[in-house]
Amino acid sequence: MHITCPSCQTVFAVDDHVIPDEGSRKVRCSVCENIWQASKTTSDDLAAPMAAADSAPNFAPNSAPNSTSENGDTAIADSMPPDAEMRTAKPLPSGGVAAPREKRRRLPRPLTMVIAGVAMLAIVIGGAVIWRNIVSAIFPSTIAIFETIGLPVMPDTSVIRFEAIRGERNGDTVRIRGEVVNNGIWPTHAPPIFISVQDMIGTVLAVKEVELDELVIPAGGRLPLNVQLILDEPLRSDVDTEIVAIPVARMPGNRQ
């Protein structure tokens, strides 16, 4: 037989002996927690509409064995709580016929693989464009590709520093030595170096732009710096001078 919750209209399938022929039994709806007195008289109204549902397979809800609590309430469950709650795994909707489950549409597997491949390719290309200065330092052959599509490649001057810069002056000639260091974690293109010699009040005595012998400085690598400048005029030996070295943010001429 079937009983209907008067509050939420959920229909439950129960054994005939659960509800007495005479009188009623207190039950609780597992959907809305409503408690009511169920009797076979009130369930007779469902006999006609539920007849078709009873004859069809798999339309009744999955239910556990019936049991009765100490206070006489009826429940459908493996274990009975003190207040005798009525439980079913899948209560029938009003009318007694289970609503069909809507199937989720899935894309065909080949199409899914194509979409995933395109997305992966887009990520790789986007990363190569953003990190093109590093990519082109690792793979110099890609420089022409980036420049063809209008994306300039530049040395990363933010990771360049100079160490052990020193000069030897002989009349109007200054010989400068030192090291150019890549302080980054990735290789970078070797930038042109702008060298100037100044006196202690800031007057520029000589300038020169030099390019290093190597085209790429490895991560943490060092390249020697050797340059000779001719001063505009000879200085006395007691005149102090200062050497200024600046990395230039553009590609060397031998790469252009």
C-alpha cells in the first residue's frame, strides 16, 4: 500500500501490515519531518492512481525492512530512533511515478582531446611570448621568429651587475678591466656596456660603448670586460677619476 504525507505530498510505499486495518498509526515523513496519523482509510484515495505505478518495475522507492518502535510509531529503516521516524531512500513524487533522471550531455572524446590540445598550445605560446627574452636566450634561433611577428627581444639589464671594475691610467689612455655578472636565475642576452670616465666633480673625460665577446650570459655566469679609452686630454697623475659602467637595454649590433 501507499501513504501520502499531507504536508509535502510525498508518497511512500509500505507493507500492508504496517498500517492497521482499524484505527491509525503515527508516522513521520523523512522529507519534511511532518508527523501524522496514517490509516488505511486515508490511503484508499491513492489506490487507483498508484495501481499503474505498482505494476511497473522499479517505480517504488527502495526501502529498508519495516519496524515498529516502542511507542507504536511506524518507520522504514534499518535502525529505529526513539521517535520512530519513517525513512525511504528515494520517496516517490506526488502521483506515484518517479521522474526520469536527466542525462548529462558529454562532449565526444575526440572533441574533448582537441579542445584540451588547443588550450595547452595557447598556454605554451602565451608563456613563450611573455618570457620571450628568456626563451630566446635559451634558444637563440627563436629571435628571428619573435622579431618577424613584431615582438622585440631585449637583454634583461635588471639582473646585470659589475664586479672588480678597475682602471689603469697612462697619460691620456685608460685601460679598464672587470667582470659582467648575470645575477638572475635564467640566462640573458649580453647587453652593450656604456663606459665613461669622469673626474671627481662629474666632468666626463671619455666615453665608449662596448659589446661583449659572448652573446649570452648564463644564469649566475660571468663575462670578462676589457676596454681601452682615450681621454680628451692628458691628466696629471694626482687627478682622481671615476669609472662608470651602465648596461644598455637593447640588443648588441652583432645581433641586429
